[in-house]
Amino acid sequence: MKYTVSQTALVLAALIILNGCMKMGPDYKQPDTGIETPESYQNAPFGPVTTIPEDRWWEVFNDPELNGLVDEVMENNLDIRKTVAQVLEIQARFVQTRADRFPEASLQFQAQRQRQPINIPIPGSPAGYTINSYTLSLPASFELDLWGRLARAEEAALADLLTMEETRNTIAQTVVAETITLYLQIESLERRIQITEQNIASFRDSVALVERRYRRGLTSILDLKQASRILAQAEAVLPALRQELGTAQQRLAVLLGRYPETRPPRPQPEDYFRHLEPVPPGLPSDLLLRRPDIRAAEARLMAANARVGVAKASRFPRISLTGSFGYNSTELDGLFSASSELWNVALGIVQPLFNAGRLEAGQRAAEARYQQEAVEYAITILNGFAEVERALLTRKEQLERRERLLNLLREARSTMEVAESRYKRGLVDYLTVLDAQRTNFIAQDDLVLADLAILSNRVALYRALGGGWAEPAPVEPQKTHYFLWF
């Protein structure tokens, strides 16, 4: 049967309309993870509250320097800058994948000059002749996506882009949390150094007191040695604390994109600790929408689901249209004449017949990959719940521990004062004073560490909740040209 040009055009138009109407593979649906989500967190400080943390939550610390550091790290951190380039790369790959669904056309021009010999030369005639050929054509090709292979590939590429965007947000959260935690750690180390220096001064006074009493014959050489020993122990702590402080300062500088320099410890106020209001954790079900790592895990699951469709559609015939329109002439002046016109249209179908199970295995592999991503999605959700519950439990227990340490510190100070007074009157030996001084020193240091644990856990709780974070500036999409390049 012969088709006219108009009939052929109608057939091609129908095929193009059907292009992408059918998509092999399952459409994405959020899977049932099997995790029972409670109405409220077990360790929440109060009942179910839907309030989410406010943005720029770190301002509750009321520290202008800390606020400035967070703004600086969001602008200058190299890890965050790197994610911008990664997002741009995935954007470009998405455009590449999406371009497969559009026709591809190119412009070709060829000029050829060829000499042909004459097999039976005529006497007096040339031994050959020269032929000039000029060709200008516009070839094009287009794959009819009847089974949705290219459409599913585009879905997967878009899900990859969403994954990278959420990964970028996760990295920004991690960097901000680490910046605040390091800042709190630096302040804690400065307080511990300050406490150690104060105790060293007190121990030196004790050594002087014991030495005077020893010279007067009121105490033994053993008491003097013990007083000198506790002074040496306290002095040996300082280098380690200064090293830890310098290391934390260097790490913070790297996060800020600065050269890793150190600075001497700053004096810290005595009343630095403030009881902050508890954080409303919101509903556990909201965590799936707030945490970028959970959203990234779901985006990876969406990509895996789409690639199952790609693998399944690859087992069906591929239909492609190719065509070309142009001119061919032996004379350049007559290239665009009607008699030089040339064109062709072709329809090609390729159906895999035998490939030793390669395509079927590819589909099974894609389905197995989807199952893996579904498990990873459930694991990410479960870990998110665990991080929130752990942070809420830590807050409750650390606040109770702090109250007990405050009581211990009050008793230690009182015991030390009584022991020093009774020692001066010769009622107790110096070992009693030594034990009281050591207990007071340890209690002071433990209290600072407990305060750091409470404040750092505050950061961990906000990070676990996934809310109240300043997101990085959006990445400007790269310009895409869909037309001819010249």
C-alpha cells in the first residue's frame, strides 16, 4: 500500500501525539515504612504542640558575636559553596536528560571537488573530468517515547536534582550546628582555663601557708609536699586546656573560611548560664516534612522508582524518526534551485530479541535498588525520631544533673572553707584540706562541662527537629538554550 505525503504526515502526527502518553513502571507513591508514629514525643517537656522552631533560633542565646558568626559561615563556608557547584552540575545533567525527549536537528554543509578518469580515452580528449558537488542539508532525528522510557528518565533526573538541593540544605544545617557548637565549646574552655588559673592561685596561697607553718614547726614536710603536688597537678592541666582551645579556634576559623589562627582565652562572666525555655518539638509526623535529610531520602526513592520504569521500558521497541531536507548541486549558483532539492523521511523500529537476559536483569536490579532506597528511607525516618528523643531525654537528665552539681559545688566550697579553717587551728591534718580542695576544683570543672552539654544539646535538638534554620541562598539556574548553536 502506498501512502501519500499527507497521509504520511498524519501518521507521524498521530505517533507524536501518542509520544509519552504511556509510562511503563509504577507511578511513585509514598511507601508504608511500617513505623508507628506516636501523637507526641515521649520525652517532650509538655504535651503535643504543633509550633515549630522559629528561624534564626540561635538568637535566644542573646550573643551578637554568635549571630555574626552564623551569618559569616553561611556566606563564606567552603562546604556550602561546594554544594552550589554540585547543584549546578545536577541541573545541567537534568537538562541533558530532558533534551532526549526533544527532536535533535543539525545543519550540514559539504563542498566536494572530485576528478574521475575516463576508462576509454578518446584521442585528443582529456584523460578525465572534474565534478563539483555542493550539499546543504538539515538532518533531524526524534525518538518516539511511546513507552515512557525518556519520560521516566526525566523524572529520575528531576528527583536527583531535588536530592542534591536537600543535601545542600542538610550540609548547611550541619555547618551551622558545628559552628555554634564550636563557639560554645570555645567559651566553655575559656571558663575552664579561668577556673583552673583561679585554683592555681589558691593552691599557691596554700603552699605559702603550709610553708610558713612548716618553718615554724607547726606541720610536717609531708604536708608541704602534698600542697606542692596538688599545685603541680593543677598547673599540668593548663597546657592541655590551651591546646584544646586552640584546636577548637582553628576548626571554627576553617568553617568560616578564614586562616586557622588562635587567640588567648577571653575572660568569661560568672553568671553566663541562663535557663532557656524548652523547645516545642511539634508533632512527630511533622518531622518528615521539616528535615531535609528525610526529604532527600524520599527524593532518592522517587528517582529509584522512576528508573524501574526506565528499565522496564527499555525492553520494548524503540521507535525513531529521522529525516533530512536540503539541496544538492554541482554548481554553487544553482544550489537553492527547485531541481536541487532533496529530502527523506524514515521510521525505524528496534525490538530486542536476544540479549542473554541483560535487559530483564537490569529491570530486576532497578527494582532491587528501589527496595534498598525504601529501607534507607525508613532508616532515615527512624534515626530522625531517635535523634529528637535522644536530645529531649538528654535535656531533661542534664538539667537534673546540673542541679545536683550545683548542690555538690556548694557543699564542696563549704567543706573546703571549714577544712582550711580547722587546719589553721591545727585541728585536722592537711590531707583533709587537700581532699576538700580537689573536690571543689573537680566540681567547678564538672559544672562547666554540664553547662556545655546542655547548651550543645540545645543545638542538637534544633538540628534533629530540622526546623528554624536559615537556608542557604537559592542557586540561580543556568540558562538553557534549546535552539541552534552557531
